[in-house]
Amino acid sequence: MARLGRPTMTDVAARAGVSVSTVSLAYSGSGPLTDATRNRVMEAAAAIGYAGPSPQARALRSGRTGIVGVVVHERLVRSFRDPLQLRVLDAIMDDLGEMGMGVLLVPYPAAGQERTLLETAAMDAAIVLNVRDHDEPILDVLRRRSLPTVAMEAPAGVVDARVTIDDGAATGALIRRLVALGHERIATVTLPMTMAAPTRVVDPGDLPDPMWTAARNRLDAFAAEGVEPCVIIETSSTMVEAGMEAGRVLLSHPSRPTAVVCQSDLLAGGVIVAAREAGLEVPRDLSVTGFDGLDLPWLAPLALTTAAQDGAAKGHAVAGAVRDLLAGGTPGEIRIDLELREGTTVAPPRA
């Protein structure tokens, strides 16, 4: 009598004339099997429609789920509009896919949530794209779960592996460039410092504590250079429209900045659009620097002066750190180099 239901390893073994353990070895890719035996097993499986061991059974045998959780702190509609974030995610997913692993996008837990996906989802490791400079609650959850964790631009000692850039030093170089050109009233437009923050002027004595590490590092560069921003504007997101909103605020600010250091290229692009709306010319009336090194052809004929980073290299480094952690390694810190890219958006202030 024909067997009903989904074909099994036993069916494949019977058709191929091998043991069930040989079929298992053929699918696991391990064990001393000849190519001829492995091919015979796969041909038998294809003939009867056997799709392979169930993921649940494989997970039970190996103790692994084959899933890596990627924690994103912004709404996906924003994350997927950010070219740098997309490059990072593409590289992560490509490399993990080659390792035979899948990705689960995990939202940043909402305040007051009792039980979150971060606490309940089955995963072998976690990747955190953005963390606070201290008191990061999601890292507490991952530590309680004993999950190997890789974070981008995290403080030292808080995760198993971190992929970093020296964004403080790069921002400092941009500040020095503006000072050398003669600018004294330098503003800064920051990345969001906290969750769900509005675009607003921030008092230097009332900065959020804690804040996202990248925003903190790039803002701290002013103190390191001995320069006090004439105005600090926090944005509500990393998008161009938030930069436009920030640009309108800074252009009406009584400090009358002649230059602005933006913590991302998209924000810098938004500030330039706001300046154009106000009838100002960049860099004659306002010098603008960015951060990231994105291709923004709609700014033509301008090219941003910026600190360029390689998003794909960042993603490959993150995925490589996950692989090393799961293999029992200790990758520690991986530093990605930045390139100071001179554009056409800075000039001496007008007399």
C-alpha cells in the first residue's frame, strides 16, 4: 500500500537503497559521504517530492534555530528609506543567507510593553543597529537570554562584539575645517537623541541622558575641539524632511549661524533645501557638512563635504562577527574606517 502524507527520510532511504542516517548526513552536509552517494540521495528525494528535514526537527537536533534577530529602533518605513541603513542590511542578509541563516526584524520594544518579541522570539544571536550610550534596556533583555549580541557603534564592554566607526574624530575634522575657514557661529543638526523626539532646539545643559550613541559621539566632538555650537537642533528622524524642518529653525535662530555640522547626509540635504527655500546660497551664505558619504544627485551642482563610511563593509563586518560568535570566537571590536570627503558645500563666511 502506498504511503500517504508527506514523504519522509525513510522513504528516501528506501528508494536510494541507503540507511536513514546516510540520508540525514546528505542533508546536513557533514560526514564522509561520496559525491555519488549524496547525489543518489538527492535524486531519490526529488523523485518522491521530499523537501528535506523540517526546520523544527533540525532545530531540535542542533539546538539552533537558524535565525538571527535584527533589532531596528525606527519604523521600517523610515529604515528602508535610509540608503546607508539599506546597504548595511543588504550586506548582513546576504552574508547570513550564505551561512544558511535567516533574519528576523525585531522592533524596538515600546515603552510599557510587558512581553515583547525581543524576549520571546527564537533566535541564535542578535544584531542591534543602534544603542544608547548607557542604560540600554534591550541589551539587558539580551543578556538575560544569554544571546550572543553584535551592535553597531555601541560603547565598549556592553556587547559580545561591536562594529564601530570613529565618528567623533571624523566630526572633529569637519569642525576644524569650518574653523580654519573662519567660521565662528557654527550650528549643529543632530540625529534623534531619544525615541519619538520632536525637531527642536536643545539647551546644551539639558541634553538627554542617555541618548543614542552615534548622536552622543558626534555632539561630543564639539567639546573635544573646544567649540561651542551657537545652536543645537535635534531632529525627529534621519530623513530629509526632518533636515528641512531643522534648517528652517536654525535659519530663523537669533544666533545667525554661518555654518552647520549635520550628523547625516540626509539631514544636511534637508538643511540645504531649506536654505534654498529661504533664498540663500550654499556655501556663500551658509556652509553645510554632512556625515555618511551618500550619493545625493538631487543636490547638484553641489557635492557635500562629509565623512564617508562604507555601509556594505559595516554589514559584512556585523555578519562576520555573528558567524565568529556562533563558532565560539571572540571578535571584540571591529573598526570601519571613515574618509573625509571634500565637497563644494563649505566656504569662508561672508564678510
